[in-house]
Amino acid sequence: MFQVGSASEQPPENTKAFNPSLGVRFDYDSNIYDTNSTVIASWIATLSPVIVLSSAPAQQQYVLSYRGNYGYYFADSDDNYADHLLGGLARFKLSDRMQFDLGLTTEKGHWDRGSYQTAGIDPESPSFPAEPDQFDRNSWKGRLQYGADGNRGRLRFSIGGTQLDYTNNLERTQFFDYKTQSAGAGISVLFHRRTTVTFDAMFLDTKFDKTQPGEASLDSDDWRYLIGLSWKATAKTAGTIRVGVEQRRFDDPSRESTSNPSWDINIRWAPRQYSYFDFSTSRVNEESPREAAFVDTKSFSVAWTHEFNDRWQSVVGWTQSDYNFIGAPRDQDLNEVSVGVRFKQGRLVSWQTGYAWRSRDSNLDSLIYDGDLFSIGVTLGN
């Protein structure tokens, strides 16, 4: 389904000095808490302003962006939210062969009630929170690339970090504040005129501020190694396939280390220039929202985009995510089928409408649900 803005996106690159936009959307959600016990439906109004300031492309380029996401629930105002993300991007072309990018973001966000840590809790239960979980998240990332476009070989190096702190419902959320430090290195070798061989190694160190009483520490190191191909064989086919292994090692010896296959695959097939299919799948380790050591996540998606003309466009998609909660008796699968239509009314106005059916299956009865989402919205600006 078409989206009109998200406060979790990274700051975009833009060549215009000033680029504002505003998204307005109305959703009807038949199950706002994603539960099968007490099902509540609601209309939701969302306002999504975006402001991007950018210097002209040059040896040094700077981008500053603000993304807001304001939600109002007609059924219960306790679910209302106001998310903010401020981001900055600086790009330095040190030479014809070398480029350094530095990105910074600071975010005030939330998790809807009935999602993440509160998934599966009955809205009428005393343990259901009075307001959504709110957090502050700050992150930074630096990336150095050596090798000009068209060179046979290119090198990549990156470092970064994230800090997440919850700001309410602290009796539960205080144990999930964490900091990360990351580093990565990669090489790309032009194997053929349209095919590149890649190798990437990534490291992530995660430290939690507190440990739950009676539980082992969740502090860990995560290593991921991927080798693959990137190609644009013809005008009809392009994609990237990377496969490898991901290993997680815990600081506490009572938690078992694991090693699993890992992959990132993205392929586009365009039988016509105006009609194309996107296929993607990945397997990664993610931090757990609750009782598990971490989550082994596998995702699969297919989307068909068809452009009827310069103004009308449709998208039909299917997404499935499989979550295996390592160290906890919990598994769940999410499925979503969606269809959306976009109409561009001139250069600065576009309309979107869509429908999505989503369901969750689990070995825990409290996590099973399904629901419908109807959406209509308009975006003003580029």
C-alpha cells in the first residue's frame, strides 16, 4: 500500500535547495490493537510534513531534513502520537576516487499499543499500557568509499552507532534501553560489463543499560558475512543476490551462541518499461522486544507495479515475515496482502488509496489475529 511518510526513514539526498511536502491520510483499521480478544476498530488521521534543505551538488554537499508523523485516533485519543525525526547528511568528495559520507539522525518515536513489547496483550487487561511506548533514538554512520564509477574494483568502509532510550512505561521498558556500535568493510569487483561480485563483512556490538532481575545479560556481538552478485543484465532484469552466514555471541556464557545462514536478495523483472515486478527476501538477526535473546527474522515480498500512464499507477503486493524468538517459546508469522492506486494531479499533488489485509499466526493463541486496513490520502509537494 502507498505510504505518505514515515518518521523512521533516513534523510534523503536532494538537489533542490528547499523541498517541502505534506501528506494527509485517513485510515480505517478494523483491529487497531492486533488482537483476537477485544477487537476495536477506528478511523485514524495522519499528518506527515517533510522539509528538506540541501546545498547544490559539489565537492561538499549538505542535506538537512525534518520528518514528522502525527496520528489521531477517533476511537481512543490515548493512542494519539507525534513522532519527529531530524536528520543531516554531509558528503565530501575527497578526490576523483574517494568519497566520505556522514549521516546523523535524532528521533522521537513510539510503538503503537498492541505492537512490539505489548503485542498480544488484551486491551482490557490491567497490564495493557495507558499510552503507547515512547522512545528517543539517536544514530550516526560514516562511510568511506574508494574507487570511481566504472573502476574494476571498489572498496567500502563504514562505522556507526545507535542509542535507544525509552521515555515512558519505564517499569517495563527500562530493561530494553541499549547502545550499539557497528563497523563494516566490503569490496566490489567488476566481473563483467554488467555484473559485479561483492563481499561484505559487518560487525555489531550491542550493550543493554540494565539486565532484568533473574535473567542473563543480553549484551552480544553479531558478525555477518555476505558474498554475492549485483547485475543489470538487460533493461528487463536487474538485481542483487548476497548470501552468507550470521553469528551471534553473547557476553554471558549461559546464553548459547548461534550461527545461521543469512541473505539479502532483491530482483526486479520488467517485462515492460511501464510494468515491473520486485522480489525481495532477507534473513537477519534482530533485537527482541520482550523475553527472547534475539529474533531470527526471515522476510519475503513480491510487488507488481503497473503505470497506466503518466498519472495513474497501481501496486499489488504480498509480504510474509517469519519470526523465530530464540530462547523463548514463541514463534509467529505475519502476512499482508495489499493493493493501492496513485493518481498524480499535476506536478505537486498526488492522491493515494488502498486496501490491505493482514494476519498473524503464532504458537501462542494471544498473538493470533487478522484485520483490514482501508486508506485514502493526498501528498502536496514533490
